[in-house]
Amino acid sequence: MSKLTIYDTQGTRVAPTTQVFNNISVALGKVGVQFERWHATKSLTADAAQDEVLGAYKDSVARLNKQYGFRSVDVVSLGPDHPKKDEMRQKFLSEHAHADFEVRFFVDGSGLFYLHVEDKVYLVLCEKGDLISVPANVTHGFDMGKNPNFKCIRFFTAENGWEAAFTGSDIAKQFPSYDDYVANA
């Protein structure tokens, strides 16, 4: 189940944790983050290739492409046996921002976003069926855990796809990791 916890930048919780979808959506909407629940009902194998995933959700992909003018769409998929899982975890977890807004649709599994907005950090556990759109230039990180298991469709208005400007901050280390956050759900 999706979950939201809001902290100040020193790591003190400033609002109760919620798993109520509408409460999550409203709280994130106040800082410009779109959070929706979609139907991720297509049956995909753990090793489904990008073309298979995009084909399964072609109508949803086409609708978003038309709505926002996306020029690039891909699939990021990591399982516990991925040979570069540790390297990719550190890359995504490092606080960064994008010049483009970041849209992710979780078609399987889960992951934890750390959204650093002004003097707060929003921990957003996204799960299968969740669509999240992080505004351009919002610093954030993403933790997939020690043994990742997720599949996301990523949308970009830039043809080059995922391009990050890393801040060098290790702020995510002040907050629960994906594994700890999920364990304490």
C-alpha cells in the first residue's frame, strides 16, 4: 500500500504517516507533485522486455504522450539478481534534480521517493499502480532497497531521457531506507 511520511530536513516527523490515497494525493498536490492511482493489471513476467511492457500499456502511454508531449519513454526494471543493482541504487538515491518533470508509472513492485521541497522531505512509497510526477528542479532521490523488485514506465519531454543534476547532498541518509520504511509499515 502506498504511504507518505513528511519530515523536516533535520529528520523530525512533522505530520502523521498516512496510507490513505486521497490524503497522500492532496498533500503532494500542495507541493506540485501529481500522484494518481492507475490500473496496473497487465500480466507481465519478471523478465518482461521494454517493448512488452510498453505494448501492454500502450493506450495509457499514448494518452500521457498526447497530454504532455513526451518525446521519450522507457522502462526501468530491476530485480534482486540485477548485476548492477548496488550501483544503480546509489545513483538513484543520491539527491538530484531534473530540468524536466519526472513521471513514473509503477507497473510492478515498489520504490521510495525522497522529495526535498523547501524545508521538508516527503517520503513517498510508490507501489504497483501508482503514477507520480515530480516537478522540474525539485531535488529528490529514489531508493529501491537492497533487493530491488520494481518495473516503471518513465516519461520524458527531453529526447535524451533521464538526465540528472546531482546536488552532492547526502540528506537521504537522515531518513529511513526503503527496507526500513517498508519493514515498519
